[in-house]
Amino acid sequence: MNWNNILTVYLKELRDSLRDRRTLMSMIIIPTVVIPLMTFGFGKVMSRIMSQAKEEASAIMIIGGEDSPGIVAALKAEHDSEKNRPVFRIVPAGDYRAAIGDKKIRAAVEIPAGFEAALKTGAAPAVTIFYYEGEIKSSLGQKALENFFTDLRQRTAEARLTERGQPVTLLKPFEVKRRNAAPPEKVGGNLVGGFVPYLIIILCFTGAMYPAMDLTAGEKERGTMETLLCSPVPRVNIVLGKFLMVLTGSISAMVFMLLSMGTTAYIGGAIMTGSGTTMKVGAAAAKTTMDTMPTVDPLGLFGVLAMVLPVAVLFAAVAFTISLFAKSYKEAQSYLAPMMIVIIMPAAMGMLPGIDLNAKLALVPILNLSLVCKEMLSGVWHWDLIAIIFGSSSLYAALALTLAVKMFNREDVMFRA
Amino acid sequence: MIEAHNLTKTFKDKKRGVITAVDQVSFTCRPGQIYGLLGANGAGKTTTLRMLATLLAPTSGSARLAGFDVTADANRVRANVGFLGASTALYGRLTAREMIAYFGQLNGMSDAAIRARIQVLSAELDMAEFLDRRCDKFSTGMKQKTSIARTLIHDPAVMIFDEPTLGLDVMTARAIVAFVRECRNRGKTVIYSTHIMSEVEKLCDQVGIIHGGRLVAEGTVPELRARFGEQDMEEVFVKAVGGEAALAAALKN
């Protein structure tokens, strides 16, 4: 190994890559502009749709209820004082199943015959609410209806107790309260921590992908690989110089994304999701919102960067080896595209709730990174597991890099006809 | 000095089994000489030259260039050899100067030495006009001149040219032939592959005719003419490989 040679190769590849539009796109433009725009844009659109859905009165259908005029009138009159609009918009009765399915109404309620009369005398039959399971607007309508009727039930019961001279507290002997016990950064870690590692992992790979293809299969295709092999530089130095460039692509994609996301979140205080989760990177911003807004532990971000390093090496080496085998840029693309799925799967698994880091999962590449990032971003540091992950990732990376050097020395790979 | 001794290269092919691309080729080329390797497409010229340039390892046999063995001392062989292959291209996003300088650095030259050497080569090859332009916009001739300058940046003792005039216009081809002759006159060892008969007649001190991976005839141009009883080099070549039928059969493969 000769660092002068490695540096010569690396600097040339860096200069060459910085003049390549495709590499620049994947290394700088997509991570700084496209990814944050998409993430924040998606959050904005989602929150707008949600608030719009909450803004509108729920269109509902009342089935039956001809002999319960009081309840129908109360439904019509139900008023949302906060938003200053009626809660329900009553649609003339018809085929309610079709109307719910077509999303013309959000929900329907069936008031059985003689309901109002039965309510006065004693046990009234059940009221049925129809809605579309899993549909957000429909469940909003269903919840509004359920609130209305549980309210009615409560008031009826209280009225009966008062009638009989009993205290109302008989019905509600104690209150049940709920309060968030998780520290704010823990909430942030769980909300943000799920998809930040996911984005990091994907960008790490796409950042490595284009330089890897360009520096190996691309060079073979253009005939410059043979030229380079004519030089007296030992092969291992060429591999390492090129590999460092691929690693640069991978890491810069990730760093540019984090910088851009951080800046956007910090300056704009941009809303990521409808529930108002913001990612605060700066300490000043974090202080003012610490008690109300879920935040991300800034130390966690540094931890994430450190843990990503061996994985970036692994990705760079894998992308390098695979595309080295290809004869052309196109062939390399067709090998690396399926690799994306292989990488996305474990990365996405880390976002699932309930999967927690343990010693076994700490050995699964990519998934371990995704899980440990989630923990670190929420301020949890399992040093023993972190050591296992760093160690195993470094080992995988070293193996992949060794393989890359081996492949580079095989003439059937380098001169594949 | 190039000494090839029983150089053999076999490839494994999925459809055709084991192919012997080069079969027991031996020859010697001394400093101040141009050795012409004459053969049809697929005869084994490129594979032979790639083995000499240590890009491919011989399956058996050996070769020494400038005193170094291609198998045991590959890096030092490359440091003393300039290889211009039919498929050694330029980096399109670098300028000619950057391209040549890069190979100077890879050869361990100092920046000052590289600058001086580029100046010399640029003057000899008439490159000044396009030296600082990017290679991807070059004409074939400009590319070939840049490639030659790249090959010679470290002033190697041995030069290997694999069909260097392929696809060039007459003017550039003549310039390159003249340049190769100039290298010989300075005492370089040159091996030059081609299938253009006139270049062989004009340029080569020794000619080896290669066919089906085997060296079928060797000698100076007058020697070969006398041996096969033909004045025309093309007729000499056809006779050496065993007639037109044999040539046609070889090209079909």
C-alpha cells in the first residue's frame, strides 16, 4: 500500500466525478434539495389534508328516527363551539352502505323505532353506527357520532340519578387521567428516529451507487480501465483510491441530507407531521420548545454519524464489487437496483414499532443500524450493543472491501468479454 | 528488450470450452528495433501484447521486458513499458494535459518533470492547440496523439503499440508511423501490431506472422518475401497462414 498512489487515484477520481452530472445529482443535489423537500412536503400535505378533514362538518345519514324527533333535532343542532360550525351535516336518508363506500357521507347512524320513547321509560335498544374501517374521514365521522351518543347516554343516566335523588358521582366514582411520561426527546426519537435512519441508509447507498458504477463498469465500458491498469501502480492502491471516492459519495450524500434537513427544520421550524412534531437541532431552539415539542437529542445525531461510517464503508465496498463485475454502466444498474430493495427491507423493519434492539439483532447488518439510530436519537445509549454493532459492521465492511480487492485482481472480471 | 518464451494463454468459454488464444509464442525484440506482429482479427495479437503489458497473466510460458519478468515483477515491467492498446481510452472529463499528467503521477514523476515532459511530447506530436481541452470532444486523431503522449510520459524503454493507426485519417496515421520510427531511432524497443501490410513494409525490422494463436513465420521483410516467393506482403501473409481457406475459417471463429 502506498498512500501517495492512493491519494493520486482518489484526487483524480474526485475531480472526474465532480465534473459528472449524474454523480453530482446523487451526491449533492438529491440529498440537499429533493429529499428534504419531499419529506417536509409530504408532512405538510398530510397535515393539510388532516386539518381540512377536521375542518369540515361530518356528512352523515340518519336511518329511521322518524319517531325520535328530539334526537334528530339534537343531532342537527350539535355545534362545535371551537370551530364555530355544526358538527354534522345531515344527508337525506338513502342507500347508506353505497354512500359510505362512495365517500359521499362519512358515517350513518341507525336509530331504532321507538327509541326516544323507550329512552324515557327504561331500556332502549342499541343505536348502530355504520362507517368505513380504516378510512380517516369516515372514522372522524364515526367518532363524532359516538361522542354524541355516549354524551346522550351520560346525560340520560345523570338525569335518572337526579330524578331518584342520588348524587351524580355514583356514576363516576373516580377520574382516569393520562399524561405523557416519556421525555420529549424520547418522543421525538420514536417519531423522527424511525425514518431518519431509514433515509440515511437509503442515501448512503444511492450516494455510493453512482460513483461505484461510474468508476468501475463505466470505466470498463469507456475503455479507460485498461489504460489505468497499464500504470505501474499496484492494483490494491487503485482499488483503495477508487473505493475512497465511492465512500466520499456515500458519506457526502448523507451529510448533505442531514445538513439540509437540519437547516430547514431549524430555520423554518418546519412541521414534519400533522401532529406538530418538529426536529430541532439547535440548542436554542430546543430550549424554548423542550417542554411542549418532542425534540431529537443532538448528541444522538453525532452518534448516528459515527455508527453510519462502517455501514457506509460496507455499502461502498458492496456497490463497488458488484458494479466491478458488470461490463457496462447499464449492466451495473440492473445489478444494483435490486440491491436497493435488499437494503430498504431491513431499514424499513427498523421503523416498525415493537422491534427492539437485542444482542442477536445487533448482528443483522442495516437493521442493527436502523434500530440503534432510533435509540440514540431518543437519548438511549446501550453501550454494549453499540460496541457489537460497530464491531460487526466494521467486520462486514472489511470483508466486503477484501472481496473488492480480490475481484480487482481477477482478470476474468476485469476483462470480461 | 523483449524476450517472449513459449507464451501461452487459454480462456474458458461457456459455449466453446477451453480456447487457446495464444499458443507457445516465442520471439525476441532488441533495443532500436521494431518488431511487427502481423495477423488477422482474432489471431491472438492483442492477447499477446496484453500479456507483455502484464494486463493478462500467461497460462504458461514467460516473458521478460527491460529485464523484468511479467509474472514475478509485473509492477516494474509496467514502469518500463508504454502500452497503447486498441481499447485503452482516455478519461473524457479530463483535459489532455490532466490525462497525461495523471499517468505521470501514477508513474511516480515529480510535477516539474511532468510539466517538462508534456512540453516535449506536445511539441513532438503537435498537440499544443488542444492540450487544455477535454478529451470527450476530441477527434480520433487528437485522441490517439493524447494516448501516445500518455503512453510515453515516463519515457519507457519498451513500447507496445496495438494497432495504433486503426480508424485514423491518412495524415494522422502517417504522423504516428513517423513518430514510432523516431522512437526506434532513439534506441527504444518497439513492438507494433497491425494488419496493414504497407505499415509492416515501411516500419518493421522483424515481422512475426501470427495465426490461430501460433507464430507461423518470422523474419525480416526481405527474408519472408524470399521464403514464400512473393513480392507482395499480402500474398506472403496469405501463404504464411496456409492459404485463403485457412484465413477465412479462422476469421469465422
